[in-house]
Amino acid sequence: MYSHSVTLEPDKCIGCTDCIKRCPTEAIRVRGSKAKIIQDRCIDCGNCIRICRNGAKRAVTDEINMIYKYKYRIALPAPSFYAQFPKAKNIEQILSALYNIGFTDVLEVGCAGEVIEKHTYEYVKNATLFPVISSSCPAIVRLIQRRFPSLIHHVLPIISPMELAARYIKDKYIKDGILENEIGVFFISPCPAKATEIHRPKGLERSLVDGVLSMQDIYKMMVHKMNAENKMPVKRQSSYRGLSWAMSNGGLDENTIKSYIAVDGMESVIGILEKVEDGTLSNIKYIEALACTGGCLGGALALENPFVSRYTLKNWIDEDKSNDPIDNRELLEAIGEIPYLFSKDITPRPVFSLDNDMEKALEMMEDIEMLYKELPKIDCGSCGAPTCRCFAEDVVKQDATIEECVFMLRKKIKDLSEVMHNLTEPPIQVDNDKYGKE
Amino acid sequence: MKLHYEVDGDSFLVAGEASASLKRTLKQLGIDSSIIRKTSISMYEAEMNMVIHAHGGVIDVEISTDKVNIILKDIGPGIPDIDLAMREGYSTATHEIRELGFGAGMGLPNMKKNSDNLKVYSEVGVGTTVEITVFLT
């Protein structure tokens, strides 16, 4: 059974505890000097991959050679992919290199983004529950399921640009008479969350994307083939509007959706979602929430520094704006015909609850509060849990013993040594009066 | 189970922390998310009122299997006319407070909308007690 795309290589892990505090769902513990990921809680955001200094946290994506299982191999490059090549002459050069590394066709995900943009404006115009929260970042959808399940109905029930692009291109090939099992569609991804998304999609029965390739994995091949001759004429499909999906503002235009907040970076997103839960942002119409700082440009599988990437992409966007507009009207119309709404609801997965039985949960809660009072509350991480509160919960749930806290251990040693010291005193004082001296 | 919070009336930076803390606790207890939402909205409004008008106070929460009971006590100026205060849009917030975006006059009405039982006791010059009950079933 497919589990997660964020995994741990135990051989490389030294138990340094750098990762445990960066996890937004408190899904990592260090036990026996090795990190362990609690599968239910992991949302594949890649924060731990970014911080791990030993390379022990890895993303599991598909191998490039798997594309050869298919006769027709279509690349779906995310717009953040272009920014990894600041020295490229133009985007056409990047797209043609994709042909050179083995793909038979390329569809820029940016153009699906442009269509999703229009569908989103329509949806927000008719929505009744505000703010509407973007759903194209799979890590955010998973975060909401686990940590903010009360906000599930706020999530925009529209598929991601990656999925829409896959649907459109497969539909087109099938209409041209090609068999579905001969068509392989591959997303070139800045992050591990997209890899998990195609195996366990939210809001749909199954994803039409056949594989997710990490931008890091194909980078070297791309660089080698960048200047090679390409026999295929490459036509741009996405206008500058599609390219801006890679940035922290997201793909929507602030002037069309007035009262719009764009937030990037896990901690900042969590802060904003807490406010939505408290009801203090109900006057905001749309929130673009992206798990990575810098938007997709800051994804865990990106090579370039996200601030440099932003500069690169912005230049290309400005260039596109000043050149003749790319004529993709016909293409956008065709993509616009494809169904784009979620076909099923997102299920809440609250992983923070102690027990299904409320009475038992209350009892455990009281035990946790009592234990927490004894702990130093400094969240040092030596016990392997991210906070003292988490540790108290682990102990009550019997996933950890109290002695794993260095401070509690020392206190116990002190108590034990006092007992031992008392044992060295003579047990009963000799009462000379009672026994009389000779 | 009982929980106790002290609300610092002079710090806007940490205002809302008690409601945030209770929200985390309720999530751990596995309470239905729509009920948590009601509880956190009404408690947040009450906590903010304590900071805006009364220089802080104390909050005592009692959680049982059938309900959450929140009692907020302050020794602030008190509310002269409670019915008037319950009216939407009515606010006694100062100019500075309104500049910060608060004081829209929706606090008490929001509390009433988001709780199953709301009791407000107040005496001018003595203080105010707000009791919010949200049923879990």
C-alpha cells in the first residue's frame, strides 16, 4: 500500500532532532537515536527534507526511466521548473530540452493554471462560505484535514492545474484514437506533496497523472541536453498569467478577487488558518495558501534559491508581457471544456484527538495536565518529542516512558540517591539508657 | 476537567491566547469541529472584550462529557445597560481601539449566536462576569 513520499533513511539519521520541531503536524519523534515518522500525521510537506543536514529525509518520486513504459510520454512541467534554469536563453529552450531527454510531447501546466483561474473567479462569485481556501497545494489540503478539519468546507472544490492538464491531454490523445494505456503523463514537480497526491488524491477517485518526477532528479539530464538540436518545433502554450502560479502570490489576480490574502510558509499558513477558525477573517474572499516559503519556487525539490528563482521567473513574466501575447485562446477554450470540480468530499482526519471515547479522552487529558506540570516546559527535544506537551501526551499514551526526559531522569536519580544515602545511616540509634553501659 | 487562564489586560499581542489554548485542548479531546468553532468564536470575543474594556481578568473552564462551561470574570468598569450592549453595532470602544480594527459592536451578539447559553452579570464600578455554555451533544 502506498504510504508517503517523504521517508527516512535510517542509516543516514544521527538523531540530531533538527527535524522534529519543523514538522507542522508533530509527526516526527526521535527514538533510539533515530527519527521516526508517524504515518497518520505526515502531510508530505517536505519541511523535514529541507532541514535535515544529514540527507536522511528523502522524497520518494518516480524514476525517469519509468517513462519508457509508455509509447506516448508527455511532460507536464510546473512553472517553477523554468526558474531552475536562470541561464537558459528562453523558455522554448527549456521545453525543447524536455523533448531531448525522452518525452514525446510537452504541455505547460501554466495554461491549465490560466483556466483554473477563470473557474475560481466564477466559484468565488457564487460562494456563500468565506474565505475560500485554495486547494492546489496538496500539503495544505492535508494540513486542513488533520489540523483544521472545521475548515474543510472552505476548501475550493476545484482540481489542481496539474490534474486538469493531465485530464485535458489524455482526453485529446484518446479522441485522436490512441489507447489510454499507451499514454504516460508525468508531472515535473518542485515538491514531494505532489508525488503523494497522485497516489492518494483528494477530492477525486483517481489521478490521471502516471508519475511525478523530481526536478532535482532530471536537472542534470536537462542541463546536458539544453543546447542539443531539437527537431520538434516548440510552441509556447502558457501566457505569463500561468507562470505566476509558481510564485508566492499564487495564480490569481488581486484586482479581480478583491479582498484576497496570499500566505506562504507552513507556520504563517497555520497562523492564518487559526484566524479563519476564530472567525476573524470572514470578510476575506479568498486565501491562497502555499506550504513552502516563496511558493512552489521554494519547494523541497527545487534546486535554485527561491529568491533567485523569483527574480528569474519575474524577468520571463515581464518579457512575456512586453512581447506579442501568446495566442493560446483555442487551447484555453479546449481545456475549459474539461470537468474541473471535485467528485467527492474531502474527509476530515483529525489526528490530534486522544481517544474516540470522550470520557476516556478527558481522563487522559487530566493525566497529561498533571504530568505537564512536572515537566521543565522548555521544549528542548532531548526526549525526542517536539514539545513538553507532546511528550506528556506520549507518556500518557504509553508511547514513551517518563525517564526519557533528561530532567525527570535526573530528578529520579536525585531521589534515588537520597534513598541510598539514608540506607547508609545506621538503621536504629543505640539507646544507651535502655541497654545500660557495662 | 477544569482549566484556568489568566488574561493580561495590557498586552494586545497575546490577546486571544486563552481561546487558542482551549481550542487546542478541545481538538485533543476529539470534540466535533463545528462545536469547537462555536466555542472558540464565543470565547475569543469574550476574551477580547476583557482586554479591550476591562484590563484583563480570569477565565475558568469546565469540560465534561456533555458540555463546555466558560466563566470569564473581570473587575473592569462594568456594563451599565446589558440589553443595549447586546445590540449589533453598539460599541463603547475608544477611538484608539477602533483604529486597531476592534470595537465593531459585534462581540456580544456574536457570543450569543455562537453559544447555547449566554449569561452576563455586571455591576458598574465592580466588574463583569460572562458565562458561556456550549453543549457537546
